[in-house]
Amino acid sequence: AVVIFFLFIIVGQAFFGTYLRCGFVSSLLLDHASLIMLAVAMPLPVLTGGIVLSVGAFVAITAVVGVNLTNAGVAAPLAMVVMILIGVAFGLLTGTLIEEFNMQPFIASLASMFLARGIASIISTKAQTFPENNNFDFISQKITIIDNPKISQDLYINVGVIIAALVVIFGYILLHHTRTGRTIYAIGGSRSSAELMGLPVKRTQYVIYLTSATLASIASIVYTANIRSSINTVGVGWELDAVASVVIGGTIITGGFGYVLGSVLGSLVRSILDPLTSDFGVPAEWTTIVIGLMILVFVVLQRAVMAVGGDKK
């Protein structure tokens, strides 16, 4: 993933001369802050051998609700709290289906996805925009880091990028420096063994799906604030982008091995594909094919590495 990321940067810079400019870096971060957050949310279930197919639907329902609330006169901070609580509720539902009804994570998250997407469609059937002075604006306001008129390329971020950075730090600490994180890896290795060791498996599973859905709702807040509107079809395919980021970042899809920072790097690889293919004049639909091929290559490489490791043992 590291090699591919820098290879993309080098190729883009060599052909177009813009990929090392501050403006390009700023646009990359601002446009894909939400994907970075989803790339932190997705490894949590994947590391246990599960998956969340509903993060895109969670983005949709929270976005639709948030915009409708602000248009109804609800204060932005309260609307944000409601958006996060919706994510918590769906995370709790998914965790309950998995732990109390013994559903496979694939089926449980699929049910949550259809439920969230259906409710979003009932609430709103057309695009809606924020009212003026909605107080979501502070998330999208640019913060200039480097102001250099000589190169006419400023380096800037916004509060959404800062939130994404905090989410990355949170995910790193959770997975690599807490007991919950160690339990997640243990479940991915063998759930039965984790239970025999007395680890809080059920509680950890609830934490995983609650956290994943909550991070998806926060990503929705950032995304909605940036585009200043919502529609019930927003987030379609985002779960696949998140899965692609996780796989490209080196997380084993069967669980037990992976890193948050690897997934973040995978999301940047996924993000840079859009401008790179566009600059080369490649049709947009081919980007999806490239992503599919990259996932295939990385999964094959994972299998090969695991096979070599098994032979050595």
C-alpha cells in the first residue's frame, strides 16, 4: 500500500506536475475526510472476521435527518447529537442481531442497511439543502496552514479534516493500546479461544458495532457540512470503498491481523485514484474496475503470504 501510494504520487507529479502541490494535498484531505473516518470504522468488525455493509446507509439516514431537523428550526448542535444517536441506535441493533440472535455479521449488517436506507427514503425523496447560517458551516470553513501567494498554492484544512485526524488517533489508541483492542484481535484469531481465556467477547462485539456506526454518523456530519445538502441516495457504495481501503491497507479479511494506519493509507490510495484516472482521461466506470483488480491482487498476496508462513511453520 505504501509503495502504491507513493507510486501514484510520483506518476501524477511526473505527468501533470500538480500532485506535490499544497492545493492538491488540501483537496485530497478535504474531499475524502469522510472516507478516512469510514476506513477507521471498518477494520473493527473485519478484524474479528465480520463486516459492516451498512455504513453507507447510516451516512444516508443521518444526513437526511440532520438536514431536515435544521430546516425545521432545530439548532445545529442538537441536530448533530441526534445524528450521532441514530448511529448509536443502528450500531446497537446490529450488535444485538449478531450477539443475541446469532446472526452472521453479513446478514445483520445487510438488514440494518436496508432498514436505514428505507427509512431515509421515507423521510425524504428529494435533495434538500441546509438553511443559511445553519451553524454546520464551521465544519467546512477553511483553515489556512501555509499562505504563500508566490506559489498561489495554499495548504489548508477545515474542522472536518481535524475531526478525521482525531478519529484516526482514537482508532489507533483503541486497537493498539487498550484491552478492548487486544480482545478484538483475539476474537479474530479464534472466538472460542478468546471466550475460554475469559475475555469479554460479547461486550467487545457490541463495542465494535456501536463504534463503527457512530463513526459513520460522524463521517456523515462532516460530509453533509461540506456539501451543504443531503439526499437519501448519499453513501451508496461507500461501504465498498471502506472495505477496499481496509484490504488495500493490509488487513486480513478473515480477521486477526491488520492496522488502523494501514486502512487510512488504503483510503488515501483509493482517494487518489479518482483524480489520477480523471487526469489520464480514463472513464469513471473504469475506476471501479481498477479498484476491483487492486482488491483481487491484495487478497491473493495475503493468501500467498499466509501460505508461505504456514509452510515455514
